[in-house]
Amino acid sequence: MALKLSLFVLMVWFIADRLFLKNNFKQQADFFLLNFKTENSYLFLVAILLMPVNWILETIKWRLLIKSAEPFPHLLKSIIAGVTLGFVTPGRSGEFVGRVLFVSEENKAKIFYLSSIGGIAQSVATLVAGVFFVFVWSGNSFFYGITIGVAVVFLLVYFRFDLLNQLISSNSFLAKHSLVIGEEELPSMLTQLQVLLLSFVRFGVYLLQYVLLMLFFGVSSNFWLMLINSGVFLVAQTFSPMMPFIDLSYRGGTALYVFADSTNSLGVLSAVMMVWLINLVVPSVIGYFFILNRKIKV
């Protein structure tokens, strides 16, 4: 019970800190209501409807990776619980803990490594797609080169995770404490390709959410411009800091830089805040209730 209470306090603090203590919530709320009364209100509603699509896609990825026969709703709960614990931990390190709570797999190391592979796949999709967006947005060889370089590194790690796993397994301490995963438990090439394809679709969902909300808040009426800028912004998010409350500040500052061609700074920050609320805060609150009703063994 103490763990659940601590989780609740952390969640409330992070949300309150970002919405009220370090943010002009009233100004953004008034701005939201002003835009919601216009004919573009449907853009906001579509962005919300994309949220469950996002987490359903992640659940399908998760099912492929762990080769689970458990009911889909049960696996979806594990994903949402992972969002909750990832929300309050550095680098979303608690995400796999939340996933473990709702799957019967006894090998916790397997859950950790497969969860990491899924995360790497999402980074690969973002960075590979980002090469195009960064090139169109800037044409700066420095930014373009960095994006290509990091994308190649993530691609190598993803498709040759077996080599990294051999290095990890050679560590006697990790092997002694069963903190390794067997080669036979790693995803096949076909599974990796399927997971990567789903990751690209998820990237498309994130991208569309940003575009819709930028249009909704009147950042620009140019769909193509919002598409390119949002793609670059998603690439920049790959390098975001570790803690959730710092991460949102980083997103805001980065968004203002990427969308510098717009004079509607309030709209840019409001769109970033809204995506954060839709994709992280709402699922985190739902996941907390899942965890609250789950008996946790310590």
C-alpha cells in the first residue's frame, strides 16, 4: 500500500508542477476554450481518438515480442501500467516494472530486454523517418549528419541485438543472478521487421497528433509546414532529458525553436502540453487505477 501511495504522490506532484506551478494554466485553458469554439474543434477530437490507437499498436508490438497467448486486454493493461510507472521514473526505467505486474512471465530479465528492444525499435522508426524531415526542414549538414549517424547506430543495435546480448551474457555477475536473456528468446528477424513496421505506424500516429493540434491552436494553417516541423520535433524528443518534469520543459523550449517561423508561441506550447496530457497524463492516471487494484508482491 505504501508503494501505491508513493506512486500517487509522485504523479500528483509531477502533474501539478507542470500544469500549475511552472505553467500559466489559466492562460492556456482560456486559449484552448477559445479555439475549441471554432470550426477546427474536430482536429482536437481526432487527436484524442488517436491516443487509444497509439497504445493498441504498442500492445500488438509487445505481444509479438514476448510471444504471449494472454488475452489482449490483459496485455493492454500491462502497457498502460508501464506508462504510469515510466511517467515518474528517470528515463522511463519503471516502464518494464509496470508491464511485469500484468503478465505471467516469470523471467523478469526477459521482460526487461524485450521491452528495451521495443523501445529501440520506436527510436529507430523516429530517427529513420527523421532523416527526411531534418533534411527538408534545415538542409544543415551538421544536423542532417547527426541524425543519419544516430539512426545508423540504433539500426545496428536493433538488428544485431544478439551481438550486444552476447556481451551482456558474458558478464559473470549478470549471468549468476539470471539477469540475462537466452539467444533463443530474442525475436526473430521476421518479428523484428513486424515490430519495426508497427513502430513506423506509431510514429505516424504521434506525428499526426502534433500536426492536428498545431493546426487546432492556430500555429499555422500550412499542413505541410506543420508536418515537417512536427517530424523534426519528434526527432529532437528522442534526445529529451531523463525526468518527466524536466522533459516537458525541454519539449517546450525545443518546440519554440523548431516552430520559430510561427509567431504563435502560446499555440506551440499549448499543443505540446496537450499532447503530453493526452498521451502520458491520461494513460498514467488510468494505469494507476489498474495498479491500485492489483496485488503487488514485494
